[in-house]
Amino acid sequence: MMRIELVKRPQHSVLFSALSPFIAFGLTLVAGAILFAILGKNPASALYFYFIDPLTEVWSLHELAIKAAPLILIAVGLSVCFLSNNWNIGAEGQFVMGAVAGSILPVLFPEFQSWIVLPLMMLMGIAGGAAYGAIPAWLKVRFSTNEILSSLMLVYVAQLFLDWLVRGPWRNPEGYNFPETRNFHDYAVLPEILSSSGRAHWGFLFALIAAVVLWFLLSRTLKGFEIKLLGQSPRAGRFAGFSSSKMVFFAFMTAGGLAGLAGISEVAGAIGQLRPVISPGYGFTAIIVAFLGRLNPLGIVAAGLVLALSYLGGEAAQISIGVSDKTARVFQGMLLFFVLASDALIHYQIRITRPQTERTGEVSHGNA
Amino acid sequence: MGTLEAVLLTIATAATPLLIAAVGELVVERSGVLNLGVEGMMVMGAVTGFAIALMTGSAWLGLIAAIIVGALFSLLFGFLTLTLVTNQVATGLALTLLGLGFSGMLGEGFVGQPGVKLASVYIPGLSDIPLVGKLIFGQDPVFYISIALTAAVVYFLFKTRAGLTLRSVGDNHGSAHALGISVIGIRYMAVMFGGGCAGLSGAYLSLVYTPQWTENMTAGRGWIALALVVFASWRPWRVLAGAYLFGAVTIGQLHAQALGFGIPSQLLSSLPYVATIIVLVLISRNKRLTMMNTPASLGRPFVPDR
Amino acid sequence: MKKTLLALTAATLVSFGATAAYAKTKACFIYVGPIGDFGWSYQHHQGLLDAEKAMGDELETAYLESVPEGADAERAIERFARSGCNIIFTTSFGYMDATNKVARRFPKVKFEHATGYKREHDNVSTYGSRFYEGRYVQGEIAASISKTGVAGYIASFPIPEVVRGINSFILGAQSVNPDFKLKVVWVNTWFDPGKEADAAKALIDQGVDVITQHTDSTGPMQVAAERGIKAFGQASDMINFGKETQLTSIVDDWGPYYIERIEAVAKGSWDQKDTWAGMKEGHVVMAEYTNMPDDVKATAAATEAKIKSGEFHPFSGPITKQDGSEWLKEGETADIGTMLGMNFYVKGVDDTLPQ
């Protein structure tokens, strides 16, 4: 019987590292063209609206930055978690709690207006996210509670907490009892980068800075080595004198802090008030972004931009040629599948063989 | 029908889809694979079950079709993660995205049409026994399937050779492979079993729970099912207990509201989640027991080396 | 240029009262849910389809569904404004600030925001419907046919819109049976068929025999049908889901408003306004009264007619609040401000309003 098998390359293929995004993109174009043709749309124009149209206008580039910023910020933080084998899938909740903590000043003390408000809000946002991230970390260290579950459950709790705040104690007193807080005053709004051409705000700069800092941390420092070593082999890490308990807290609080920063930036930048729902699932999408970027902060910047582009392109295609919202999501799913599949080529060779007597072995890469 | 009996029936209905999806995922995870795409497979099952039942007039055919489609859909995940060795977490999330979009596309023509409901069992005499009659003898067929499925999975995992093999693959794929076991083959079958269960669970929503099709009608139940597996520390009977506990808290909070307790509804709505965390902490304090049940190779990719 | 000329000609013709061809107008819609929800967004989309039917080739439309409230909304609205839309309907409360922000940048485009109250620029109008008018009729019907004297209310979120509906319902019910009771369950979602069905079951198990809902799915209707009690539909006519169950349904009919406003843009007569229309204007339509005795039907129809003609207002004094204090005296009717921000129950609601 013939079988498709993967054979591990002795080294990562440099060629395929560079080529795999293009292969994925090519496959997506072909599959997308077929999908659109089946639905009776002109494939060429559909693909144009997906990938080119959003890049042709300045305002749209700003929107790309706005959409990508939270994804990148959260995903670079998650890369620390995943590399150190901490399965934080609760970034959505940390995002929300960061936004809540950061909004305390403009919502509860609207008379306090000074330039210092905004920096304080950012710091409180980071603290809020980090503190919320510390809960599953503590549960994992103290009770060895599975962090996938506890962090996920805490997402729902955070969302309901925000909901309660916004409908109850923090509701805008002048807002006809609608569920939203007062609008932030001018000192509490994150400035736009280039206000003449669009509304992208500093959140995108935060994302870029965070990506560079974490890239340096992971690839150039002892801490980065510690993170990866503990992730790949906790035992070897312990022999090297590293504490895995401390690492759990470090990873969760880094990711939580960055998710919190993303939360308060989104609220202070793009929205301008707290509302019952402030995120369309950034915390979950960022998990995909982190892996698309191969857990490398610089790769994550690229992945975040591509994913943001697929959202914007989906909208452009819906409006211009009437592709439905569901088709846009199917197409996005296809893109993700092809990117993931093509990455296999970096580590493995595909070989078609007949089964024979085998030697065993085990690979561990990334998250193992 | 007394109130207590009615409440218990409601809880059983709420727990059944969670139980089916979670038991399926449990088998997948016992084989060492983490498939986060349960929600996507469920919603595909929901639309398939609804559509086939409506077109053929038979809810049973709908259920069967949903199982098949769920299993086929999970093959996509299997091919990527098992053959192409992609990251399981990211692939599972992508599968959910794809499923939600795809089901919406397929179901566009079915919105606003009442569906075919799977009839409940009725055994003259037995179903009329006070208190327990309807509970034990008068529910929908899928309820019985869910209990039988749990028992079958327990038997399979812990009493059969094949189950032992599957668990060994999940615990240490390296040594399993050395013993000549086809790790990838077994994982493919486990993934498809999980997909079939998720499909059935989705069809339960669109054929029994609320016989209709609406986009995103699973509304996050796939995620709850995933949580239940960990909550149950990979033991099938605990999954059953967890599903019923979760159902009881969800239904209980609705009853508390209807009785007029003045508690913020957000607090009540968050109770199931908080309860899950607390129970999980209580369970996982017993480290030895948890470690014993956790598939050691969970989420780790496997490639035979040659 | 040609377009402007055409528009001018059209405007002239119309001013003479002739039915004439309009210059092509582009109307764009943003929905918060999928158009397949068979509820809120579905009904708005029906309005779009009505407008297409009425205006034919003179109208071009586009829509975006499932647009999250927040940063995404502003982008979606801006995209529409840039893509040549003449009028943009933003159909969820959460789009309020985004609509106003974009409107500032595109003064020539007209914006219509549903259910909000902010009109910060001349090119922003707001519109909403007086669904509470229908709730009063429902309350009357419920009290007339209920044997247990208790109805169940599946509520989404404690916002004024929903609270208004609950109050109007109980007032309608008390006009028939002063001791009528109402149990309220908050499900904290607009759309989750399973959870809404669970809520319906919980209410039925506690002895209610009529159910009404302020959530969007047909789940509760199906449960009511299964348990053999009666229920009211919501947003759309749900009779297909409960042929022997649905008493009536409050149908959101946005078509007349959309046609009126789009035609106004085409004619160049669009002006800013705040529309809060109800049965009279045809925005709130009661689905056929079914599954009830003829005398109840007749009373319901009579009340509907009185509300339509303006003879009767559901919030007419004397009305006592839940806490026993007086809200409206004999002969008073509620002012718009209090109704818009309603955050209290009237007497008879068996629930504590989440604050």
C-alpha cells in the first residue's frame, strides 16, 4: 500500500522557510478562485478585492493597522506562553480585564484631566491584564489545575463582569440607561499617529515595540533561552537551575499584560468608551496569529497584518461583488489551512513510500 | 408532570449534546490529539442533520448524515495535524472558523423553516410512572444513545485490547510505535470518532433541542464540551457527571430568576464557569490521580523516524 | 454631471407629483447579526428587499452582516461612505458613536442610525419603533387566555427598550386581570436558540401558561408548541414554528421607513429627523391573531385600532411603580424622555430589575 509520509529534515529547510508563505498563498489563490467560480463570482475580481483593494488607499492602511494592532500585541505575548509550554487560551479575558482596569480613571474620575491620565491608564491596563493572567498561573502552580480550561473559563467570567459594570455601576449617567460608559475625555484618548490621513492610533506602535522587544528577549537573552528550554524539556530546565513555577507566572503575566495593553489601547483608541462587548474575539484569533507567525515575534507582525488584511478584504469583497459574510469566513479558514500545511515543508520532506520495518522516533517542535 | 421531574428532564436535554460531543473529544484526546475544532464540527452536524431531515422527512437519516459529515469534516483536521503535522491548537481553531462559515453558506436556504423533530420514546405504562417515568422511559432516543455511548466508551477504553492500544498511543506514542502499533492510523480513527460525535451532538440541537436551523446555533457549546473533558480529567463517567452538573447549574440559574431572586443575572450566568474552575481545582489538587489520567502525549506531534 | 441632471429632472418631476424615474441611488445597510438569524437583522434585511422591490432599477444596495460593535463598525461605515453610498443605515444601538464619527467626515452622505439618540451632525437621523405598543396588546391577550394567571417573559438585556416592553405587557395584562403576574428571566443574549428554549422550559415548569420573548430566535415558540401552551412571536411572524401556539407576533416592518427615506434621498428632500414610529405608521405590525377565542381577538383588534388612531397610549396614568411610588397620575401619559430611559418596573412584575 502506498502511503504519504513525512520525513524529518536534518535541519530546517531554509529554502522552504522562505518559500512556504508563497506556496500557501498560491494554493489559497487557486482554491479561492475555484470557490468563487462555483459561487458564480468572477474569481479575478474577488481575489483583487480580497488582497489588493484594501492596500490601495491610505485610509484603508490605517484601518489595517487598527485591526492588526491588538492581534499582534496579544500574539507576541502568547508566543512566550506557548514557547514555554503554558497553554494560555484566555487572552480574550485578559484583554477585557486590561480594558476595565485601564478605564477606571476616565470612567470613575472624569474630572481628573491631565496629561498623566493616559500613561496611567496604559499602566493600569497592563496591570489589570497581568493580574488576571496570574490567576490561571497561580492555579496551575499551586493546584496543578489545567490552564487551558481555567484560562478559558475566566474569559466568560471577565466578559460577564464587563457586562455587569457597563449595564450597572459604570453606566453613563447621561446615556438614557443604555449599556455604555461615558465617553472618555480628551486626555484619556489615545492619539492618532497621523491624524491627517486616517485614524490609526498609538496602539499599532505599541504592538511594533512589543514585537521588537520580545524578539530581542527570545533570541538574544538568557531569559529567552530559559523560556524555550523549559518549554521543550522541563527536566533539562530544572537541571539548568531554572524554576518552572516562576516561568509559569512570567509567561502568563507577560501575555496578560500585553493583552491588557491591547485592551486599553482598543478602548482608549478605537472605541472611546467601554461597551458590553469590546472585542470581536481578538484573544482567540491571536492564537492563530501566534502560530501563523511561527511563535516568532517578527513573524507574528507579518501574520497579524495578513490576518487583518483578510478581514478587510472580506468586507471589500462583500460590498463590491456580493460575496457573503460566510464565504469570507470560509475563505479565511482556507487561507489558514494552507499556511499551516505549507509550513510542514520546512521541517519535513514529503515522501511516498511503501511501509517497511521502522525505527521509532519522536519529534518535538514548538509546543511539545 | 411534577416540577421536579420537569426540571430534571430539562437538565437531561441540556446535558445530552454536551455529553456526546465531550465523550467524542475524550476519545480523541486519549489518543493524544487535541482537537479544538469541536464547535466547527458541531455546527456542521447541525446544518447537515437539519437539511437531510427536512429533505427526506426522516430525523433519523438526518442524525446519520450528521455523524458522517462530522467525521468527514474532522478528516480535514486529521490530514493536517496527523499527516502534515501542523500545530493542533491552531488547526483546531481554523477548523472552527471554517465550520461556522461553511455551515452558514450551506444553510442559507433553510433559515426560517421549521424542522423535523425526532420523536420521544413512549412506552405505555412505564412512561407514565410518576416522577421517574418520563425521565427513564420517555425521553428522546438520542438521550439513551448518549448514555449508551458513554458506557461503550468506558468499556472500550478500559476493558478492550483496542482501548488499551489507543490509550498507549496517547500516553507514549514513541513506545507504542516501537511495539508496531500504527500511531497515525489509530489517531485518524479517534479523530473521526470525535468528529462523528460532534456531528451527532450538533444534529441533536437542530433536530431535538430546537428543531430549526439558524447560523451559529451551537452558540459556544463546543467549547463547553472541550472544557468538560479536562474538567473530567479524561474519565468518561466524570464527563457525564460534568455535563449534568453544567446543565443543572445553567437550568438552575434560570429557575432562580423565574422565582424572583434579586441576584444580578450576569453573576448567575457566570456561575457555571466559576463552578467549573472550582471543581477543577478540587479535583486537580489530587496530583497523582490527575497525572495518571492525563494522556502524556496530548497535543504532541508524531512522525515516525526512519 | 449626467447624474446631477437626472436628479434635477427627477426632482422637478416629483415636485409636480408625477411618479418618475429617479437617478440611481445607493443605499447601504450594516447588520449586527447574520441575516439568517430570523430575527432582528433578518427583518432589517427584509426592509432592504422591500425597498429593492419598490424602487427596482433606481436603487442599488449593499450590506454587511455580522459587523461587531466597536472598532470594526467604524471601518465598515467608512467603507460604505467611500464606496459611493448615498444613504447608510446602521441598524444596531452599538453603532451610535461610530455613525456620528463617520458622518462628520462625509457631510454629503446621509446616515440613519437605528435605536440611538445621538444626532451630532446634520446628516444623521435616528429611527426606532414603538414596539411597546404591541406589547400592551399582547399583555391583554395573555391575561384573557391564561388559566394560571402568570405569564413568562424571556428578556435579553436590561436596557430601556426591553424594560419598556415588560412594563407595557404587564399594564396590558392588568387591564384585564388586576392580579396578573409576570415572571421574567434574563438570558443575557439576543440570540441563542438553546438557551432561550431552556428559559422557556424553566418558566413553563414554574407554572406560566403564556410565554413572550424579547430575544430573537424561534426556540421558545417551539418549546411552547411542544408543551402545549401559547406564546407570542418576536420580530418576525413565527407562525410556521407554532401553528397551534402563536397568538400573534410583533413584526418589525422596516420596509415603509426604508423606502420613504431612500426615496427622500433620491428626490433630494432628505432632512434630519428623529423617528419613533409605531402601529400608526406601519412600523409595528401585529401578525394575525390566532389560537384564541373570537372575543379575545375582537378586544385585541379594538385595542390595536385605538393605539393606531392615537386614542389610547399604553403608558397612561394612573400607574404605580413597582416600589409603590406614583409614576403617572390619572390622565397623564408618559413623556418621551422617561420612556427612552426607562429603568424601573411598574407594579405587578415579579422580578427585581437588574441595575
